[in-house]
Amino acid sequence: MVKGFYNIYINEGQLQLVNSSDMPFVILQEKTQTSVEYKNDSAILLQSIRNLEKGKYDRLVVHADDVERLFRDFKKLFVCIEACGGLVVNNRDEILAIFRRKHWDFPKGKMEPGESKRQTAIREVKEECGLKNVEIVSKLGTTYHTFSTSDKRKLKVSYWYIMESYDKKLVPQKDEDIEIAKWMSVKDFLAKAKPIYRNIVDVFEAYLIKASVKKS
């Protein structure tokens, strides 16, 4: 199995950075998927980014002997923004979802100076959903997605936590474009939370895996 990789979404296309030694385990199933080798040439990374921005590929794999160095070189092409958020669960095994900018999402936001990741995650969840009592249960994972403003490419690195809250009342933060904050069963979330960003699907699936392991 692939031991380590970075999964980055660019315009909902998927860029995966992996070690070259792991390429035998990487499956490219569709014509719109391809792979390229990185040899310390930023032009290869830039072309890969542009191809995904233009929608040329659904998934593109870039591999190198050292994936950590590859990721560091990738980050140099962006302005990096760190954010933190939570997948919040209540005592009825419902999860907290928000509807913002025509997509279902989970609450998260940018770190403020002097804050720890955990402090940011709790503050953002409280602010965006009107919760008063929130506790972090465990780390969940990290997601990466890019966006552009004017002439700058930006990479958002979001750190996620599983959280608990037993508050029933939810107040969506309107000035952050949140129209709905809602407790949903896993079944309802799967059926009704559409459209949804692919990185948020990854967060949800990571939670389901952790929840199933906990129950087993």
C-alpha cells in the first residue's frame, strides 16, 4: 500500500504527490488520469497545476524520490493559508453540517495570530454554528485545496478534528455566508448533502473509518 502521499484538490481535480517507490501501488484507471515524474524542476509542477486548473485531468499523480521535498517545492508556488475545523458529533450520533456558498461543508476557519490549531478549531466551530459547548475528541486529518485571488495562487491547509457537542440550538453565522447549520444523521448526510466539495468528502470518509474502528 502507499505509505505516504499528499492529496491536493485543484478546481475539484485531484493532484497526488507520492514517492516514486510507491508508484507500483498507484492505480490510474481512467483516460483522464495520468502521472509524471518530478526531477526538481518547478516547471513540471506548474504545468501540472495549470492542467488541473483547466480541467484537463480529473486526477494527476506527480512522483519523486522524496515526497516531502516534492511537497515543500509545491508549497513554494503558493501563498499558504492555515485553517482549522471540526466534524462535530452529538449524543444522537448526528453530525453538524453547514451550507455555505452553494455547497455543504463542515465548520472551519483561518488561524489567528497566537492561536493553537485546537483553539482555532473550537473558536471557528462555535462562531460559525452558534455553539456554546464544544470539546475535541481526537485528530482527524489534514486536507489541501487551492484557489486563486487576482494574480496569486493560494493553498489552504486545513487541520481537522473530531469534536463533540450536545448543544441543540444552532445559529448559522450569516456574515460568513452560512445559510444553514444543521444536525444530520449519517444516512441523511450521505443522501442529502449535495453538492459537496471533494476534500469534505475525504473528511467525512476519514470520520466513518475512525467510527467503525471504534465500534469494532
